[in-house]
Amino acid sequence: MNSSDNNYDAIIIGAGLGGLITGAILAKLEGMKVLVLEKEETIGGKLFTFEHYEGDEKTFLKKLYTHSRSRLVDSSSDFSEMIENKTFSKYIIEGGWHSFINSDRSRQSFIAQALGENLKVFGNEGFRLYGEDKWEELRYLQRNWTKEDFQEGKVVSREMNLMSKEEAEEYDNIDLESFLRSRTTSQNVINFHLWLAGWEVGTNNPKNISAGEHIKVISMVHCAGKDFTNGGGGQPLGGHLEVARLFAKVIEENGGTIRVSTPVEELVIENYQAKGVKTADGIIKASKVICNVPMWRAINLIGKEYFPDEFLKRSEDMEPCGGILGWISTKRPLDPDYRGLYILPVLPGCKKSDGFTGDVLFSFEDVATYDKSRAPEGEGLMPIWAAMDIKNPDEIHNKELIDKIVKGVFTFMRKEYPDFDELLNWYIVTACEELYSIASKPGMVGNLRMPTKSPLVKNLFFTGDGTQQWSFGQSGAAGGAVNCASAVTGKDCSVILPFFMR
């Protein structure tokens, strides 16, 4: 390794979205020499996309797990035969289910604009919730509310929408159900908010939803001029890996370097000061080291001795967000004219009384109605999602519960769409152990997450959705990246975002 190429302003470990956005800000806006090291063959981390896949079965399953921490649990036919027949060669499917909060007015979109780029994002146009044996638009569900329900609902929504970020933070470690019960006696109002929040953060248990986190996200959506029925969610053109590629391009166009298939073996730390990293090729030096790997792997990589005992104890109780993911391909969309989201509050055979921590919420959308590049013309392509707990209890490794969800999904589809089997091309279902790095549960949000700046090791920083930021998924990763860039530079990089996203 040439010594002239072995000295950087910043080394970023991990080419997931948080690391790439941090690197892009530092390279483009600060002129820093950035090196991003990624252990996998492809950038993107959890944003990995299978684009017209024609490879072998072993590689598919390996990428599915290493990027998305997902394993195959069911498929419409023998999976080996599906791979042999190149079933996925005409499709763009994600390793997980991802969506843009605020679609074209997301944090990612504003950051891209600040860097001179443009993200093409399709916003959802509709939000259906299943009630009384049929799909109904979200607001239509309120038709049977009493006058008192409406009045109490307005009061609760107004309070949440007008809260400042600082006011909402007071409820970070209060569960949403308890918060709502302290504000209203209307069960209709409580259910309405719990269904939305459960879909939003990916959980079936109302006690596992941080009230503060939910309030801040809802406020951000409304301040952006969006709502759940109009652009509150969205999909990028060509798949989510395109988002990672955009920020990677910014890094490389501004003098940065990205190396894939380059795992970091250990950090070089001298007298509690980060000096660089060690790879199979040797030691690479840098003024700053930025870690963009989930908390648990970061602790193992860096060493427990470099973290406060209090944080190590707290991290033992933290967990990622996971659940059942899958893709269903149909000969045509189930509703060709609908470009929105679907939520089924209770999947058949998957109630709390059936052994789950809460009634299992099921959701899906047809991305081919948004983005014609995802599937052959005229076909449908639906990501599906049902939440499961990762630990305390561990549902994601419970085969009996997984089988109940898979059965529930296709029982519902066949009941609601009598021609479903005739329309079906193929499907795959996976169990995902880590859709988000950390769940949005009380006790796992705000300043209880990984600090952006190491409190013990000088020049060591952390980025991504598992750091001290608010929001989750891609939005959380973007927020964590901006906070990290601020910590690295000593400047307020959040000025590239609107005030309500900071």
C-alpha cells in the first residue's frame, strides 16, 4: 500500500446509508479526504437490492443474510428451482422493506439537494386500513366515531402536532398506549393512533412504541406538508440501492475512496485516541475514525474496554427491529389504479391469544404501481411485512409463530382476492432479524442510544440510525449522519435540513 494513499482525514467503517451520507457531507461540504471501508462486495448495507438477479442460490442467501440479516422461510415453489429458472431476473426487489418518510421531502432528499444532487422519489397516494371485512381509506374509518370521539381525537392530535422536539423528548421513554390513555378515554382514538404507530415503527406490542419518538416523526411529516395518505411514505426510482449509490457518487466525485470486500479487523487506538484501522492489507491512518456498524458489532469490533460500563449494561437490553418480510409477484396489480399503502390490523390466526406479544399487524404495498422499473410492464410486485419481537421473547426464531404468520398472510390474500392464486407468479418470505439497527421502544431512544462522539476515545465517532438521533430506518440513518458530521467538524451541519428535521 502506497504511503501517500494511506493517510486520510476520515475513515468510515461500513458503507451503509449512515456512513455514506456522513462521508458525502464531509467530502463535498468540508473538503475532507474520506475513505469508506465495506466488508461486503456491495455498498448499501441494509439497503441492498437484488437487481435482475441471475446468480446462484448460495450467493442469494448469503447476501440476504449479510446485508439484511434475513433468512428464507418459505417460497411459492422449490427455491433452488426458482433460482435455476432465473425467476428474479426481470425484477428489482429489496433485501428488506424500506420506505421514505415524507417521500420527496425526506431527510435524504434535502441532504441530496444540499450536495447538489436530486433523488427521484414516488410518494404514496392513499392509505387503506382493513375494517369490517373490506379495505377502507384511513379517514373513512372514522365514520362511526361519536361526536365525543372526534372532539377527543382533535385534542390529542393537536397536542402532538404542536409539540416541540424538546417537549416530545419528555415522552421518549413513555409507551404510546400509556400516553394516549392519559389524554383520552376514547378507545377509537387510541386504536387509531396505535395502528398507525405500530405500522410506522414495526411492532405489534403497544407497550413497545416510544410516545416521544412517534410524536416527533408525526410532527415532521405534517411540517413537511405530508400525511399518511399523501406522500407520508414513498419509494425511490429503481430501488433503494440507488439512494446509496447517489451518496457514494458524491464521495468519489469529491476525492473520496470506497473500498468493498475490505473488512476492518480492528481499530488502531493509542492512549485512548483513534489513529486508524487495521485491515488484511495493513494499517490505514486517519485523523478521525467513524463507525457505521450496529451497536453490538461496534462494541465487539472496538473492544468493551473503550465503552463506559453504564452503556454496556444498557446495551444488553437493547434490540433491533425485525419481522417477517417477503415479496409477492402477480400477473397484474391487485388494484392497478391504487398507489398506496395497505394495513391489516390483525392477521388471521395471529392474535395475542395465539402466542404473540400483540395482535400481528400486516402491511404491504405494490411498488410496481409507483415505479414501473421494478417489474415487467403490467405486473404487480408487493413487499409484505409483519412485525415480530427479536428478544424478550424471541419470536423471530420461533418456527411455530413464523408458520402462523405465513399461513395468515396467504389465508387473508386468498379470502380477500378470490383470484389470487390465478394472479400469482411467485413469492418468497423471509425472517428478518435486523430491519432497523435499534427498535423505537421506550428505553432505546434519544440519548440512550450509541453516542455520536465516543466519550472515552478521542477522534472516534459513530453514525447511523442506532446513534443518538430521533426517527428510525433511513430517516434515522440520515439524521444520525448529519449529527455525526457536526461532531466531526465542530460545525452545525444540521442547517442543511429544514428546522423541523433537526
